[in-house]
Amino acid sequence: MTLLTAERLLQAYAQGVFPMAESALDTQLYWFDPPERGVLPVGGVHISRSMRRFLRKSNWRASINQDFSGVIAGCADREETWINGPLIDLYMQLFRMGNAHSLEIYEGDELIGGTYGISLGGAFFGESMFSRRTNASKAALIWMSYQLKRTGFRLWDTQYRTEHLVSMGGYSIPRSAYRRALLRAIMIDAKFTATPLPDLQLLLQDMTQTS
């Protein structure tokens, strides 16, 4: 893996595989190709009534690609992480190439949550998320769902199916179905732009899926 470049990493994603480390201190990277792949519905994440009430009372705001390194640092800041130094370097290269993106959640001027991932055609590979306030990572997914839909993405890969993602409408599909969806998605000319995101009230009006 010492010869892994950003370009080769994109080629691996296009084939349905992705790398992880065993810990932040581990300098090795390992390839993963799970038999069941987690996905989220583009533009259709589940927003519970309680979450809508919570967000309507908050003063949070979101931005795109304003603090990519800060979001990665937030995602890696936990006792157990698969994000090591070599991966961070690769993500930063992809960010400079325009193939990696972050979505930040702010309370005032404080970064309280966010998510980041890699784009390839109309496929978005969600890598990780973090939260320094209750529900901040869920807010990041809601804004990201809106962003991916309005910029033409068709596949939102989350690697694995977790309870947190299931609560937002996530599900898993077999590897064979995932690769068919991936092949179709990467042929689409979607553009992950950094145009301003709507405020929470307008966002919630646009998100149609309710509990």
C-alpha cells in the first residue's frame, strides 16, 4: 500500500473496494469489499418528527468544502478510528483534485459536526461523520442528502449498514447489486459544487420524507 496514490484510490473505488487502517497508529492500509454494502437514499433520508422539531429550534448552519481538514480531524478524534496518516494524506490530495468534499455544521463560528466523502461521476462514497453536539451528525446527513440530490448524484455509498444510518433511512444491498448500481452511477456527469446551502427552515421544507 506504500505505492497507493490518489489516482489509484479512485480506481479502487470505481471497482467497489475501499481502504481502511486498523488504528490511527497503524501505517498499513487494508482493502475491504463487504458482501453487503450500506447505502443511503439520495434526497430521501428519513427525518423524524422529533428531529424536525429539534432542528427548527436550532440556529445551526452548514457549509460545503470550507474546512475539509477540520472535518477529517473531527472524524478521526475518537478512541478507535480507521483513519490514519496515510489515508488523511490521500484524502487531502483528492480534495485538492476536486474528488473529495466536506460538509460542515456550525453553531455560531464553532465547528460542531460534519461529514466527508469522495465523488466519482454520480457516485458519492461517504467516508465518515462526527458530532460534537447531539444530532449534529444527523443534521450533516440531512444537508448532504439535499446537496447530493440537487447536484445530480445517484448513489450514496456508506460502506456498512449501522443503526445510526438505518435510523436515517439507510439499508444494505448485496455486493452484486451494489456493483451494478456503481457502474451506472460513475457514468453520470454529476458535479459536487460548493454553492451556498439553504438555511434549516428552507431545507426542511424541501425534504419531503417524514416519519
